[in-house]
Amino acid sequence: MIEARDLRKEYGGFPAVEGSTFSVGSGEVFGIIGPNGAGKTTTLKMLAGLIEPTSGSVSVAGYEAGESEMRHQLGFLPEESPLYEEMTPRTYLHFFADLYDVPDDVAERRIHETLDELDLQHRDRQIGDMSKGMKRKVAIARSLINDPDVLIYDEPASGLDPLTTNYIIEFTSQLAAEGKTIVFSAHNLFHVESICDRVAIMNDGEIVARGGLDELQAEYGETVYHVHTTVEVPDSVAKNGRYVRTVETMSEVETTREAAQEAGGSVIDIRTEESSLEEVFLNVADGRDSRAQSGKSADGSSSEV
Amino acid sequence: MRPRKILRIARWEVTKNAGGIDRKTAAVVAVTLLVLGGAAPLVVAQGGVTLDEGFYRVGVDEESPLYPVVESDSTFAAQDPDEELGSEIDLRIRATQVVASDSQKGQAALAELRSSVDSYNDRVMSAESNQSAAFPVTVTLEYAERNLTTTGGTDTLDGGTVNDGTPSDSGTPDDGGNDSDPADGDGSDGTIGDGSNGTTGDGPTGEESTGDGSAGGIGGIARSLTGSDATTGTPSDISPPFPFQSLILAFLFVIPLNFVIQAYGSTMLSERLNRRGELMLVAPVSRGDIIAGKTLPYFLGALFFEGLIAGGILYLQPDSGSGLYALAAVVPLILLFLSATFLGAMFARSFKELTFVTVSITVGLTTYAFVPAIFTDVTPIALISPLTIVVRDIQGVAIEPLSVLLSTLPPLFTAGLFFVLGAGLYREEDMFTQRPIPLKVLDSLAGRIHRRRSVALVVILLMPLVILAELVAVAAVYPISMGLPQPIWLGLILFSIVVIEELAKSLPIYAGFVHNRYDRSIRSALAVGALAGLGFFLAEKGLLLAQLLGGLPEVQQAAVVSAGPTAGIGPAVGLLLLLAPLALHVVTAATSAVGMRSGRQGYAIGLTAAIAIHFLYNFSVVMLVV
Amino acid sequence: MFDDVRIAIARRDIASLSREKTIVLALVIQIFIAAFSSFLVVGLTSLYDPGSVESGELTFGVSGDTRNELNEAAREAGVEIEQYPTRTAAMDAFQRGEVIGVLHADASSEQIEVTATVPDGSIQSTLAVVKARDVLEALERNERTNRAAHLETNPVPLPPEADASSYFGFTYTVLVPLLLFLPPFISGSITVDVLTEEIERGTLELLRVAPVSLTDIFDGKALGMAILAPIQALLWIALLSVNGITIDNVLLLVVLVAAVALLVVVLGAVLGLTLGQRRQAQLLYSIIALGLFGAAALLPEHPATVAAKLAVGSQTTVTTATVFGLSALAVGLYATTRRYVGTIDPERY
């Protein structure tokens, strides 16, 4: 559905995005994560046809980014979500419906339904008088007004209270379930974890890792095993009447079992703890993992540097 | 599809803003307009606004026959003749003897008195019973073509690119009629060549325009008589007095535009704040749609106001024209104001900046609009400003369609240029960030450049700015030229013109390079340079051609004059002289282009070289001819 | 301590203005007008100045049976003529460029009928028409004198010729007021901006958290903007003088500009504070400021006329009184507004 090849964006000689290549399949949810200034927003804007790449190409739904037909297939939600404060949600959404060539009756129905789904009250109040969460919902409704196949969301839940945040994440996964292709960026890795199929990790303008969550964890994550024993073994801590030793490899689990048996006890439990995406991300960002530095990703494709 | 989008956006613009003005503001606006509207008749009732009331102080006895003259002219303030001449009064009148104070003011007062006496006498005479004794002379004024065949000692003016017949050229002190008038950017490299391709002195098909106001706006006779084409009158019907009236009329048309561009600039800038306009950039609407849609309501609004004003004036003024010409002439002016504001709003970085920009635009364009219009009655120079057409239409003078074209095409063209430049900035990278202005300039130029050929087009489009800049340069050097020896101020003017022209040719090329529209090989640079030079040459000559065809007299005379000495030159040499400027422009542009491949410093070097070449060329041509 | 606060505010606003590069643009435009003024005056005068044209050009061809009268009239008008036996001869000379125009005069039963021919559509046409008019008006005067017996009243005798620039009046009645009153207008506009910007951005709150009252803010901003205008006026006056346009009564002019500046700044401040939104406030400011300028015609002397008369040295007591009257009005309005500002509840923002 989305193909990005060698995307590069320079601002006055300074590369904000370098040589990004990735693809997103139809119906996939693709997340882009990274610290501030990594180039996430710039990448998303290039996908949306808002910014022209310095070099490279990107196509959405078969069209070059920026072409008129492509814009009809796309729904964009920028990070700040600025709106026209003097309008009401209804007039605002009707305006954009017109811009996207949505027939009036269809637009009316869609607006009604979407605002219902988003649970937006006070539809005839001026946008300027609304809370941040409500404004974001209006913006989301706008991104759906043309019933696009592709959604590009830049930090959709940033700056919102936990309740609204949850709502929006839920909503997004619902959209995914309906078959829409979604690319979104986030800070909060928990959101990404819950709904993304695949993820790209960006740092300093480059994609340093990409792949499905499992693959990334296997590649960059640290799985640790907590071995619960009845007796104390070297490097274990007492906890709730038992002793826990944290080890990183299966062979160490074996040695722990042996040590416990030697001490006259046994292993009660072995708990596997996989790194969260947060930790994966930190590992990657810190370049702790040598493979991250060579630029290879879990699924084997490489990001061109 | 596009017109629909434009209209939709226009509708949104109107409703959005209407919603933005709350009841309180609307009430205040309404009250204000009412109060001011109520004051207007009062002002008119007390005789309107006479700016020069009591300007000159005249000491005069009540018994003097000149007393009624002084009393009837509001410019004079009558005082005691025994007061001190110079400090307390400017003229002293005892009986029929008039003494003026020894100053510019005194002389001006004397001149005013003289013309007052004349008009007073005419008024008195028109009450006489014996009219043939009162007006013993009747005059029929005729205009006749004449073919000048000599170059001898005429102070004809060079009609190159810069000279639209502006006073800047007539004022240049080195008279004595040479083609090398340095005020003209084209003069030194093209005049001689122009002579060979210009007409040999035949003006537009010798019609004898009797009393046709447009020929030189001098048909005062036609004007003061009631709209008919009669050309006979008394001597004082010739050449009306200094046209304050034109000034005020012109001013009336410009005032509403000031308000319109305030609101327009605001709304354009507000699209840039907080990234509000970002969503529209993503939507399937083109930049042109958005800009046209947002501009349309303001254009129509301004047109409506101007129409009202024109209608009002035409209604109140008897024997005026149809008003259609007036409206036709106002359109380019409105577009010029709007486009300049749009460009300003795209460059401004805050509302404070926008205020300055708006005021500057108002002042600048108002000056452009009505300073030439002041001379409506006096010289064809006035045609630079579309307001001249408006004023003439109101005064009921016959208007040649050609003069309408002449007045309206340049501002239309310039407005188009501004819109194009502004549109180049209507994109995400320029709208929402505080990008430094030089970069923005490059962006706006590059907006239109898609491949090498476009560079020529952009250079051509830039001509109005080139002309304007050259005019400003000449106007700036002129006042100080008095105190300097000729080679120095001549060199100064030449130098500034050369710099302006080289910048105009090289900046678009550089913009294209920076935006990677074409590659940086030498071949590519040469090609682009050649195209830019060609574009400039075409624009320059095209302008000259337009002036010739448009029949601006100075240009024709200059062409004739320069045709004189070259009349004996064969066609081959003539062609060579014609092509010399082309070669010059191509070479200089290519030099800059080759230099700028390696970035900013290379650009500076290449540009300096180009300037040097061009300057040498101009200077040597000037020296040859002078 | 309060004085410091207000001065600090004023200083900050002025400093931020100077950092704005576009102020340079506005100043450049005004400099251009001031500099252009002399060019305008001098350059255009030369259009009418016969001295700049070679004398051969000023000769008129004269023919017809009343040639002698024309001769006489031309001598009075200071125009050279060349007599020709027939009109055709004169027209030939005209076509050859030997004369700038042709005056052919025949006496009819009661009047002298003149046909004047001038070149078509060029700057020379202007000159020719002007000179022809001079000759013919002299002729008319002479003829009236000759026919005095038939007239009931005598025409008033003409004063001597003057060596004057045609644009003297224009310079003082239009150019000078324009240059003097533009800075106050801009100052008022900026005042609106400066206040609404603080309000819309919410930084007004920050200012107020410091021990600064709304009145202090008003004082600081208003005074800051109002000071700028007279300073600019002084600059333009200096520039004009350098260009040979002498300006009298500089002190009174500066007072006038300061008074007008204070008035419009107060207007701008009131609009900014009561409306709180830039767009509405600017719109109203423009309308009201321009409207007031027009309505000032109801005053005994319009401020523009006041400026013109002061500059040219023709001031009367009414003129000077108007200046002081405006100053008093400005100060009075400022004080009243200040008290009003004190009653505004800053929470409303």
C-alpha cells in the first residue's frame, strides 16, 4: 500500500531524514517511534504529500505522494491538530468534506456517525471553546471524512488525559480492524505495543531498526528469566519466602537449577520476562546492540544509509 | 472541478470571517460608520476640504482693484498692507502695484495672484453684455503630427526599458539630446540597435486628434466644454490649472483599498499561524485554488466599493463618461494591492511585521497610483497609473482604448508576478516556520522553475521589478547628481542599473540550483545562463516594442533620433547591433551561472564578473556615443 | 519604582520593534518619499522651464492678417515668433521642426479667430500649449483694453510675472502633511498590535503577575509608541531641508505631530484593550483614524492645513491655537483613558 524508497529530506544541508526505505502492506498498522527530532514527523509529512523529499520517492495506494488522487485516499492527522477556531465541528467537517469531494448527503451521514463513535458532545459549539481532547476528536473525524484507505497519524494521543488517550488508541485499533492501513508515530511505546503490527525505530533521521514486534524483541530485546528457588543460590535475592535469581540465558537457568539441587532445594518457577518495546527502543537508541549499528533489521532488509 | 473548489473556499472565507466578527464589533463598526457618514455632508456643506486655505498672506487695501481677486481666492489671506513684507505678508498690494517678498514663497504667491486675476477677469467678463468685446479672441486648438528627421539639438529622451516616459528621464541634467541617457537601462546597450529596428519616425497612422484628451491629455479645451468634441474656446480654456481635483478624486479611490488589504493580509497571515493552513495543504486542492478562493471575496468586495464610489462620483458630476473605463482601470489596481499584500503576508513573520508591510504597501502603491494621476491633465506620463483613466473617465474626456491597455497591462502583469512569487511560498516549509528571508526569496523564485526553460520565463516575469528598481535607483541618484561631476554620477547610475539587471538574471538560476531543478554540470550552467540571458533580452526588447507600438511619443522620437545617424548602415551591421545586447546578456548570465555551481561564494564571484563585464560594455558604449 | 516599570515596558517594545527587520522597510519607504520629493519638484518643474530647452524650440510661426497684434502679444508673453506670409508656409516650417507651433489669426467681424497648431502627443506639446496660451491670453488682454469702451467694467490689471515653481503649493500642502502624519498613523497601528498580541498570546498574564498594573502597561506602551512619531517627523523635516525645501516653525510642527500621535495611540490602545482581538481592533482603528482625519475638516483649520501653513510660515493665531488645542485634547484624552483603563478588570482576558 505504501512504498517509501530512499527518502531523504535536507533542510539547508542538514539531513532531517536520511535514506529511509520501508513499505507498509494493506491493512497493516505501522508504527514509527523515536526520540524528539528523530525525523518521524518529517517522514510522515512526506508520506502525506505535504513536504517534497529532497530525493527518493514515496507512493501511496499506487499513486505518487502529492498527486490529487492520492490525497483522496489519505487521511492525515498532524501532531498539533490546529483547527479553525471560529467554526463549529459540523461546519468544519462539512467544509473539508467539500474539499474532498464527498457528496453532501454522504458527508452528513458520515459526520453524524463518526462523531457518535468518537462520543463527541456539543457539536454546535465553536471549536475555540472546546477542550484539547474534544478538538483532537474533531480532527480525527476530519481525517476520516473522505473514508480513506490510508491513515497517517502523527502522535494522535499526545498531550491528552489518560482516558481520552485510551479512547483514541481503541478507536485506532478499531479502524485497523476495519481494514484501513495506518501509519502512526508515537512517543508512548505502550500505545505502539498494543496496536502495531510492525514498527520502525528512528533516530537522528535514520531508521535504525524495523520489523514486527516479536522480531525486534528477539533481535534487540533482552529476555531475562527469573528463576525461583527454594534455597539460596549465588546471586539471588530473598523474596516472599523464596529466592529469585535473574539470569539472561537458558544455560544460566540450567546452572541455577543445578546449584539449587546441590543446595538441597529445587526450582519452583521460571518466569520469562521479555523486554518491553521501551527497552528495545532504548537498546537500539543507545546502540548497545552491535547489530543495530550495522544497520540490519530483524526482518533482514537493511536501511540504506 | 477547480472553479468549484475556488468558490467553496471563497464561501468559507466569507462565512468564517463573518462568524469571527462578534456582535459587539459589528455594532461599533456600524455606529462609527454612521457617525462619520453623518459628518461627511457637514464637511461638504462648509465647502469641502481646501488644503491650501490661507496659504499666502497678502497685504491689500480694500480700495485696491485687486482686492476682490484676493478675497475670492481662498488661497490668500487678506491682511493689512502696512505689515512687514517677508515676515508677515508675502505680497503687498497698493492700488495696482504688487510687490512680492524676495523668496520662493513670494514668487509662488505672485504666480498664484496672476492666475487668480486671470480667472477673476474671466468671471467678470462673462457677465458682460457685449460678449465679443469681453472675449475678443477665440481659439481653435489642433494637434498635428510632425516627422522629425534631424537629431539636431533636440532634448529628446531615450526610450529604452526604463523610460516609460517618466519624468526621471526628462529631468536628467545632461540634456542636449543624446541617446546615451544613462537613466535608461537599455540605452547604452541597445539604443543604436533599436534605431535600426525602430520605426523611422512615422507615428501611429497620422490621425489628427483634435481635442482628443488622450493624446497628451492636453485637450483642456475639450475638457472644460460640455463633453462635446468642440475645440473652440477662449484662451483661458487652454490648459487647466494645477489639478488638485484629480488628486482628491484619485485619493478617494485608494482609501477603501487600504482597509481591504488590512483584512486580507490578516487572513492570509492567520493561515500561517499555529500551522492552521496545514490541513488544506494536504487536501486535494491546489495552491492556486486556495489562494484564488481566499482572495476572491476581497477582490469582489473591493470592486464593489470602488464601483460605489465611481457611481457616486459619476452621478454627482455632470457630463462624465460612462464609468466603464473607470471600473476597467480600477481592476488592475485592486489586484496590485491584493497581490502585494499577499506576497507581504507570505514573507511577514508576525502581525507587527505585517502591519509595517501593509502600511508600506499602502504608501508605496498609493504614490504609484496617484502621483502620475496628478498629471492627468498635463502629460502622457500620467498613463503609467490606471487612476489616470479613472479620472479622465470621470471628467468626461474621450479615452483611447490603447491608453487603457497602456495603463492597465503593467499593473496587471506586476500583480500576476506577485501572486506567482507568493504562491511559490505557499507550502509547508515556508509557511509555518521562521525561515530566513533570503531563503524565502529563493523559494518563491523556484516555485515556478520546473526545468531549465522555466528560468527564462521567470526572468521575463521579473521585468516589472527590474524597471521599478531601476527607476528607484535613478530617482535616488538624481538629487545628488547636481553636485557631482558627470562621469561619477553617470557611473553611479550605470552601476546600479547593471547590478539590478544582473541580479534579476542570476537569482532565478541560483534558486533553481539550490532546489536541484537541474544538475550542476558546466554544460547545464551554460545552458541555463543562456536561457536566462535570452529571456531578459526578449523582455527588454518586447517592452521597447510595446512602447513603440503604444505610441508613446518620447520613445518614438528617441527611436527616430537614433535612427538618424544609423540610417545609412546596412542591414547586416544593423542586425549585429541588434544582437549585441543579446550576446551581452547571455554571456553575463552564463558567467554568473557557471560561478554559482559551487555554491554561494562561487555565485558571488560569478556575479561580480558578470557585473564587471556588463558595466564595461555599458560604459564603453556610453562613452562612444557621448 | 513604578516609573521604572513603565519605562521598562516602553523600552522593551521599542527594542523589539527595532529588531523587526520590516521596520526598515517602512522607514525606507518614508525616506524614499522624502528624498523623492525634491526630485519630484525639481524634475517636473523642468518640464515647464523653458530654460532647459534650446531657444530654437520656442519659436512660434505666426500668420494671418492680425499678425501684428499677435506679434505684440508674443513680445509681452516673452515668446519668440517668426512671421510667415501664409499659413501653409508656417505649417511647412512647423513640419520641418523650425517652429514649435503655428498661430494663425484672422479678424472676423467682431473677434479675432486664432487657429493654434501644436505637436501631437509629446512633452513638447505641453510646452507648446502653455506658450500658446500665454501669447493668446496676452492678446486677449490687449484686445480687451482696445475695446474698453464697449465694456462695463474694466478688467483688473495683471501683476508682473513671477519666477515660481509650479509645485510650490503641492510640496507644502500635500507632501509635508503626508510625511508628518504618516508616522502617527503607523504608531497607532502598532499600538493596537502590541496590545492585542500580548492579550492573544496570553503573555499579558505574565506581565501582570509581576507587580505591574494594567495602567502601567497602558502607560508604557502608549508613551513608547507616541514618542516614535515626533522623532520620525524631525528626521523627515531634516531630510526635506537638505533637499532644499525649507520648513518653518519646526518646534510647533513637532508639537503638532506629538499631539496627533498621542491621540491616535490612545485610540489604538483603547481599541486594543476593549476588543482584545487584533483583526477587529485594526479594522476599527483604520476606519476611525481615517474618519477622524476627514472629520477634522470641521475644525476651524484642518490639521493638514495647519501643518502646511506652519511649514511655509503662513500661520495665523487660529493655526497656533489649533496646535495647542489639539495638544490639550490629546493630554486630556490620555488622562481620561488612563483612568478608564484602571477600571478594566484584567481577568476578562
